[in-house]
Amino acid sequence: MSRVATIPLQRTMSAAIQHSQQLLATTQARLATGKKAPDYASLGVQAVRNLSTHSLRAQQESYVAAATQVGTTLTLNDTNMSAIDSSAMSLKQDLLNAIGSGQSPGLNEAITAAFNQFRAALNASDGGRSLFGGSQTDAPAFLPDTLADTVSTPASAAFANDGIKASARLSDQVDIQYGVTASEIGSGLYSAFQTLAGAGSIGNPPTASQIATLSTAAGQIDAGLSSLRAVSAENGRKQAQTDTLSTRASDRSDMLQGIIADNEDADLGQVAIDLAQQKAMLEASYSVFSQLSGLSLAKYLG
């Protein structure tokens, strides 16, 4: 039976037990969630900083995503321009061989194959959208279907792209214009194909007139490759710039995530220590409360 003297002690111990239970519950929640607090309000003065840091990190992540997309497009640009370059170089060598040897076995087939490679690369797509069409992404950027079609199709009508190029923001106040158009990379080489198409079927051996035509076409290929390689070099420069900006944004994102983690994430090692200590304290509080509840003067009176 309780006495007046033991009631204050019981109340004190009851309050202590409730406090220990609250501490243990909070520590268990930290262990379960890995977070210091269940919401931003509980972070106190750090809440505003963390909200701002989350916003900054999301921005950096958007730059990384944009850079990844731009990088993919630039890589596709490079792949297709390299294919045109390689095919044109091979055709030029075939023309020079025919000019030098006076023999042209398989030359007509080589010219047709180079044209088909040229056409396929200019009409390449990225996710179903024309890669070299500028803003005209839903139709082929290069129109002639066959080598023969080039004879009656001037360059102004052969390319369906416009001059609008894509751009993306990859860092604060840094926008990258990364589009490449079909006419930009193909106009010079198109002239060579027009010249070759105008010569008709090349005989074996070629006539003197055809030899002169092949020589003219070889020179046009040189000029076309020069223009193509200038565009390709600029594309490569933008690839390097995009990689740099992507790495920078990723590093900033990691740094901001570190700040967020320092303010929000619980130290699980310390949580484990706190859990053990608070459990021991609560068990001790239960034991003391039980002993106080059982105190009676009758036990000490004979």
C-alpha cells in the first residue's frame, strides 16, 4: 500500500520512465529510417538550409541528365559523320585508281554504294527523330532516293532540313548549341555525286571525258570532306565540353548530397550505442519503480 512519502517518488520515477520510453522510441525510429528526424520541422534551424540544398542538387541532377542526352546525340553525330567520311575517302581512292590505271572494274558499284551510305547517314534518326533535320525531325533530311535523282535535284531541293539547331543548358548560365544539319555536312559531297551521276555509267576503260569527270569529282570530294571535317571537329569540341560540364555537375551533386546527409542522416553507429544505453536505462527505471512500489514500513517493524 502506498504511503504519502512514496507517492512523489513514484511520480518522479513514472515521469523518468516515460522520458526513457520516448528517447528509446525516437532512437528506434532513427534506426528504422536512417534519418535524424521524421520531418523537416524537426530539423530546426537546418531545415531551411536542407530545403535549399535539395533544390540545388535537383538542379545539378537535371544538368547531368541533359548532358547525358546531349552527349548521346553528339556521339550519334560523330558516328554518322565518320561513316560518311570513311565512305567518301574510299570512293575518292577508287576514282584516283581509275584515273591512274585507266581501268574501272566495279567503279559504278562503288559509286552507288558510297551514295547509299551518304544517304543513309544523312537520314539517320535518334529515337525516331531525324538526327540532321534541324527542327524538321519528322521527315528525312536528305530527299534523293537514288544516285540518278541527283541529276535533276539541285542542292537547294535535296536537303529538307532547316537551320534551327538544338540547344540545352548544361550549367548555370551555360547553354550548348549542339545540332548539326544535313546540308551543313553534305552539300560539298553532294556536288561530287551530282558530277558522277551526270557522267552516266562509267565504262571500263573509261573514256577521256569520263576520266576528266572522275578527276573533277575527286576534287569535289576533297572540298566536301574539308567542310565535313570542320563540322566534325566542332562536334568533337562540344563532346569534350559536355563531358566536362557533366562531370562538374555530378561532382557538385555529390557534394550537395554530402551536406544533406550530414544534416539528415543518422549516425547508425551512434544510434546503436544510444539504443543499448537507453534500453539499459529503461530497464533500470522499471526495476527501481518496482522496488519503490513494494516499499512498506510494515516490513521493518517487528
